[in-house]
Amino acid sequence: EDEEEARILGSDNLLLVAKTEDDVSNLEVCVLEGDQDNMFVHHDFMLSSFPLAVEWLDYRVGRKAGEEGGGNYVAVATFEPHIEIWDLDTMESMYPDLVLGAADKKAQRKARGKTHNDFHTDAVMGLSWNKNVRNLLASSSADTTVKLWDLGAAKCVQSYSHHKDKVQAVKWHPSEASVMLTGGYDKRVGALDSRAPAAISWWGVDDDVESIMWDAHSPSHFYVATEAGTVRYFDIRTANAKGNAAPVYTLVAHDEAVSAMDQHPTIPGLLVTGSADETVKVWDVRDNKPSMVVSRNLDVGNVFAAVFCPDEPMLMAVGGSNGEPRIWDISSSADVRQVFGDAMGAHATAPKRALIGLQNDDEQDADESRDAVISEMYGAGGAPAGEDDASMASDSDS
């Protein structure tokens, strides 16, 4: 029975939620049951410190290093200067399968406040796994450096010091395997070939960089979201020696920092932003003429993450400061259906349920109590057809 409850079906989707409650940090592996619109915590891992970024990867490390085939892992960046990598397929793990960083704590303490070529010396703020060269993981840090890690050797193989302040984000190019994008608190975004780091193209922005993203539908372009609430869209081909190339357009997206950003994987021009102003907005940026489609407050607090599901792309996972994630079906918005209906295909009709949250213990206890009452009244067979729903409806009305 326990094995059956723990089984994850092919129709299920997994959501990773990194959170801190009462000074305890953990990573929750949540299951969204595709046929029931029900989401629950399947298992979790205790983290060493406050989480700042997570990145999924399928390269086998630790106990399964060298085995054939892909895996199911997550790299977690925290306020600590190291990176934890956990095997998501292993329940009740006490320790990560791999830790990237200084093994010698004395050397780590000695390097505090400085930079080191072999490990980070301050909080790790961003992560990006290279899907084209699967053993490579890039990290950005408050120590002003970007580091390239060989997962097979479990060590840093290159350190980049091109930023002058904390480096908030790093992203590998989706098709050019050696090209990466970095953005920092020095109000600059850099693009470089990891094999020739001396040649860097620069772009300036109006405030600290919050997040960066390559345009998957036009890989010569990228988005930059800032602390000032703006999103800038750049063409990498316009880079110049002064680093002052103008963006294709600037979107004044929010009143506060744009802390989350994603684009629809199959519908070009559908951009989503999330902010510290507690709203999530859907934008139509086709033809480089951005216009807002819909704005929603999903009751997650300050928005920290907003990511589309790769297998069910009308579903978006949104997380924020209250620690309770939401799954939003954006096709539930009549405005989204009206603007993008032709590109949405079978999703152009309103779904049964627009918003899904985690089932908490109180809800589960209520369901079990309800089933127990019905069993006592009618026996193991349950309530007669139609009577169950009617009786529960009258209870809720009262």
C-alpha cells in the first residue's frame, strides 16, 4: 500500500518548491495529479540554508555517477557558498548526493570576503545547467564571480571575474553550447564564450539585474528584468564596444522589482512576469510591440518564481513569499484566449479549474472524516448515487 501511494504516474507532473519556515529550509517535491487537479507534497529534503535558486538536471552524480542513462536531480543554491545536488528519485535522503564547493572549511573561512578560483566564497545566487554539454553547471554568486563546474569531476574548472558587483543570474544559450549570459548588481549584462572569456559583450540597464532569459523563439535576442520593474529586450548582434547598445524595446512591467519571468514554450510572443508588487502579468510582445493581456494577484505574496510546465504548457507554477505555490492555468483567462486563441489550439477553451494549490493537512483530515461519516451511515458501499454531493452541499451552505 505504501509503495502504491508513493508511485508517480506518467500523467503526473512534478513541481519543486524551495522554502524556509521558522528558520528551517527544505525542498519539497510536489506531485500534480493530472487526472484529478490535486497537488500534494510527495517527499522533501532538508537544506543547509535559505534557498536562492534551483536548477533541474539529468546528469548522474554521487552514488549513481558513471551509470548509463539520465537521472532526475536538482541543484540548489543557498546563502551558503556551496551547491547541493539531490537525487529526486530517492526518498528520505539525509544528505545531498554531491556538494560543489570548498571541502576544507578552514580554507572556506580564510577566503571569506575574497574571491577564489576553485570555489565560491559567498552566497550562490544563480544556477544554469548546460543541456548541450550535460556535465557542465554554471553558477553566479554574491562574491562577484561566475563559476563553471564539471559535474563528472565534481570540481570548478573555470572562474570568471568580469562583473564588479554581485552576480544575480547566469543562463546558457539554448543552442550555442559554449555561450552564456550573466547579469549583476553592477547594472550590466554580459555575453561571453566560456572558452574565450576575455571577449565579453556588454549591455547596460537602469538598475540591478533581477533575472535574464534567452528568447527560445529567437535565440539572437534576450530579456533582462530589473529591480526598477522594467523588462528590456536586446538583440545580441547590436553589441558595441561601449556597452551602450539600445534595447529593441523597454517594457515598464511593474511598480516594483520584476523578480520572475518566463516565456511560453510553444507560443511565440507570450511573456509572463511576476513582481514584488504581488502580481503576475501576461504580455503580448509579438512584433516587438508589448501590451498587457491580463494581470492577476494569485495570493502568493511577493512573487519569486513563475515557470511554465514543459509538458502542459498552459499551466504555470507560481511561488512567492507566503510559501504556498499555485498552479495557474492561463487559458482560464478570457483575455488570454482572445489574444492568443489561434496559437493555443485545443487549449483555446476554458479549463475546468483555473487555480490549484497544495492540499494541506486540514483538507486531508476533512476528506478522511467525511469518508468515515459516509461509511458509518451507509456501510462500505458509500452513499447512494447523488445523495453524497447533495448532503455535503447542504452542510457547506449551513
